[in-house]
Amino acid sequence: MARLPDSEWLKIRSDYEVGGLSFGELQKIYKVNKSSISRRAKKEGWNQSEVQQVINNKVVAEQQLAVADATLRNKMQRPLLGDALKEIDRRVRLAGLMSDGIEKAQNAINDLLDDSIAESRMMPTVQERATLLIPVTDAHSKVTNRNAKTVFGNEGAAQQGGAKDDAAINNRREILERIKAKHAAGQ
């Protein structure tokens, strides 16, 4: 039988120590006498159990490292999650305050319009009524439109009518009800 090159003996040794194959299995795979494998293993100090122990220790160490890494990542993410929840809480409070402000502004402008309409009924001429009501209705429409944009976004506000649209005056109570509903839903 021809002598095996050192590279083949390294493969045999690796299969024995790392792969855990027996001398009999190595004999079948590499077509080398079992006694030759045994002599070489004894001469070079092959040790299947020591290598297996080193491999097992490495596997256990890698598993422990993975657990430690996951634990550390989890601990690092908890403060980030806590910070995120605090920020969400802060934004919800601000949204509530903003909603309260919008509702108060809408109520104030609605009261001003109602008072102006009532006062205009006592005025004798259409000219006097117009002088009082035009700036008030214009201001009411602008505030209502701004509030609608804040609550519903630009597209929702566009559906409510333009700043000088008479429909904005007629729909002010509907918008206020939506603002109140949105505010109530946010609490």
C-alpha cells in the first residue's frame, strides 16, 4: 500500500478528533489499516476526548455569550423603550392641551359671531350690519378653517370650505362637534 501524504493524515486526524469517527470508520473511508491509524494516533498523541471537550466548551461558551449578549441588548433597549413611552405620553398630553386650546378658540369665535349676529339685528341699516358682520364672519371663517386644518389636516379642512365660504359659517357647529369628538376620543 502506498504511503499517505501528510495532508491525508491531517484529514484522518481531524475526522477522528473533531468528527468523532472511530478507527474502523476511518479505515473504511480512507482505505488505511486500522492498526496503521492506531499507531499514528498513539505516536502523535491524537486525543478524541480532549478535542471533543474543547469543542463542547467552545459551544457552551458561545451559547453563554449569546445569552449574555441578548440580556445586555434587552437591558440596553429597556431605557430606550421607557424614553419612547415617556415621549409618547408627553405628546399625548400636548395634543390634549392643543385640543383644549382649539376648542376654547372655536368656542370664543363662535360666541363672538353669535353676539355679533344678535347685535346686528338691532342695527337699523344693512350697511351697519355689514360693517359689523363682515369682519367677524371673516375672522370666524379663518379661525374655523385653521382649527379644521389642525384637527383634520389640509384635505379634511378643504372639505369643510374655504376661509370666506358661507358654508364655513353654516357648518361651524358641525366642526366644533368634530373637534369635541376628536378631543374626547383622545382622552
